[in-house]
Amino acid sequence: MTHRLNRSQKLIRSQKLYRRIKRNTSRRLHKPINGSIKRNAGWITISIHGTPFERGFAHGYLLHKELKRVRAILKYLVSTYYKTTLQEYLETCKSSINHHLKTPEWAFVEQELRGICAGYKDKTKTTYIDYDILVGWNSYLSLAKKYGDKDPNNMSRCSAFIATGSATHDGKLLMAHNTHCNFALGFISNVAMYVYPENSDSAFMMQTAPGLVNSSTDWFITKCGIIGCETTITKINYVPDFTVGVPYFLRIRKAMEQGRSLDDYVAMMMDKNAGDYACSWLFGDTRSGEIMRFEQGLKIHDIKRTTDGVFYGMNSAFSPELRALETTDTGFENPESRTGARNLRLEHLLEKKGLTIADAKRIISDHYDVSQSCENMGPHTICKHNENQEAADFSPSGATDGKVVDTKMATTMSFEGIMGSSCGRVFRKRGCPDAVKKHGNWKSVIDDMPKHPWIRLQDHGSNRPHLDSEN
């Protein structure tokens, strides 16, 4: 029997509906969100556009759930590996990093950070994530050397390569990368962020974590045709100086947004270099087919360019001068070292000509251990697995993703990626050591990671600004 509403009930229902529509309409009119969000296979694809503050607002509003985790993760990381309190760490960031953000050159980043805070506050009605936390979050890797970082995986991040010419099946660019890091940071770096500044030529996408204004995993594609990634250079022997030097996350963010050529990237990364994130940067220009390996320390840098060949990275500097004078690294060609083993394996795998996307996925997922001359999901492989070591050497770290892109995909700023690890392994905390002296109470901030597939990531946002290249 159908229940019929009387006149009074209909009036009450219509009034409630009117109030709800009015409230939602008011929110749309007075608090526009310049962005969109989609979740799939462990990834979060987010599109943000407008002024720096508007972009930040959309970032903070749409990623409010993920941002809530940032404070706890940052507190865990600095207390466990930097051996300091969160408050002391944030004070250090204020004294060493904040003065750069107050200058006109970096005002756009400051405004974006303040927008993230505003968007988060608007959505959650709390200030749990504030400006100081975000500055500290963005500065985490820059301050590793200052605190004598006790987590070697912070500065031994990533395996990667970039190829062109006869090295690829179509003569165009092909790039692959996976991130090696603590799972607390790696598993939250699942954001494919599409950024559309007011100048449409400055559009770019990057893999990142909520609250960051750069990539941190260092994987990006720009509308103007530049693609890039990097592998860090381990065991630097100097302490960065931020009195004049600018932290890397500001310099690479500026390059992604304002750089139009490979030369621009070198110039912007060299300008006021603080030496805080020594890297083998792998850049490519899809328009010319040229690729570059730009190795940057503090005072020493090295540049190699080609339109026919391959460059790769595995955390040792290829430049003998940089390696000898600005690092204590002795593992470059040593198969018993983690960098040396990956160096020898990548050199072998990349001898093949005519590389395809399928080849790139296979290489970045490789488990052959040169030190043992066999397949072994351990710490010496391209797809690194520190979590599989014995209890005494256990570390909640290793490969946390995989990405591949070619010139065709880059024209729409799309790529193929897998979250969790390049090989798609399942990670479960049960059975792993609980609180570990070297890694603290890691289970409190790290979730299980299920098996995810490789998927195509691209921006499908309905309010995405028009891209001329898609005409």
C-alpha cells in the first residue's frame, strides 16, 4: 500500500529540500572549487586551476582526507629518523626555509601553500594542517643532511631511465621510473596532480603527495613538451646552506611551471642551488627528441645530452668528479653494493635497441640480483624490496610505484602507472616486526598495500581548462 503524504508533510519536505538546495547553491556561489578529483586503483587524480591561492584551495579542499594523515606521518619521520621533535623541526624550517617563501620570486608558492591551508580548513572546519606543517612537509628531504638522517632510503631513492632515437621502437622518447622510499611517504605519494596556472602554456602534471607543491617522487610531464624524473645521489659529504641557497622543491617547481627548454631547467636548478638534494635529473624534450642527464651536487655538476641513446640513474653519480669530491660513495661498480648492483643490471638491460612501453614496465619491475646472480626480491634489485629482509635488517621501505611514459602519451600529459610497487606485490603488516628500534612504531602510520594493476592516468576533469594541444 502506497503511503501518501498529507499537505503538512509535503510542506515540511519541500522546505527541507529548499534549504538543502539553497545551502549547496550558496556554497557553489561563494566557495567555488577550482578542481576535480577521481580515485582509481590506488591512485588519486586531481585537477586544480586558477591563481596560486585558488589552486591551493582546491588542493586542500579536495584532498582533505589525505592531508589529515600528513601531520602524523611527518611527526613519525622526524622523530624516528631525524631524532628530534616535530616542534623543533618546524622551528628549524622557519629559520632556514621560510625567508625564501617571503620573497617575490617564490610568492606564488607561498600563496599556494596558504590556499591549501584555507581549503583544508573550509572543508574540515579545523586548523590541524597549518602553514608551518606544510612548509615542514615540503622541506623534509631538504633537511636530511642537517639532521644526520638515520634512514638511508631517504637519499637512495629510485631507479629510472630515459631513452630516444634508436634506443626506442619509434625513435621518440620513452621514460620509466620507480620510487624507493619509506612506505610512510611512498604509499601516500599516490596523487597524479594536474596543475593549470593562469598562463595556459605553464600547465603540467606531477606525481606527488597531498600538501606538496613539488613532486618529491620527481615524475612530471609538461604541456610544453618537457618530461622529467630523477634518482638521488647518495652519501653526499657536505651540509646544504640555506642562507642564500634555495631548497630544491622551490627550484624544480619553478622549472616545471616556467621552464620551456632543457636549458631552462638547468638554469633554474642551478640558480641559488643549496645542494640539498643531489640528483641525477633525467629530462627529455618531446619536440626535439633530445634527452639529458643533469647531475647536480653543490659546487659540481655534469651535463650529458643526446638524440640517440639512453641515460639512467640508480643513486650513484656517473660524474667521477662529483662522486669523488662531493660524496663518500664507493659502490658505483661494486655488485655487492645496492647502487652498484642496479648500475650493472640497468646497463645490461638497456643495451637492447627498440625499447617499447612493455619493455619499460619489465625493466622497472626487474628482480634480478647481480650480487647473487639470481632472481631475488631484495634490496639489490631495480624493483627494490627492503621489506623482505630478515628481522634484523627489516625496513618498511622499497619500491612503492612504477611509471612509464612515451612521447605519444606526453602530448596529453598522460602516463601509465602502478601503485604499491613496480611488480605489483602485496604488502601486509601482519607477520612483519612490530616496533623496530631503527624504524620506531612504523605500523602506526603505514597501511597495508593490496595488489594494484597498471592503469592509464590522465585528467578527465569536467572543469579542466581548455588545452590548445588538444584541438
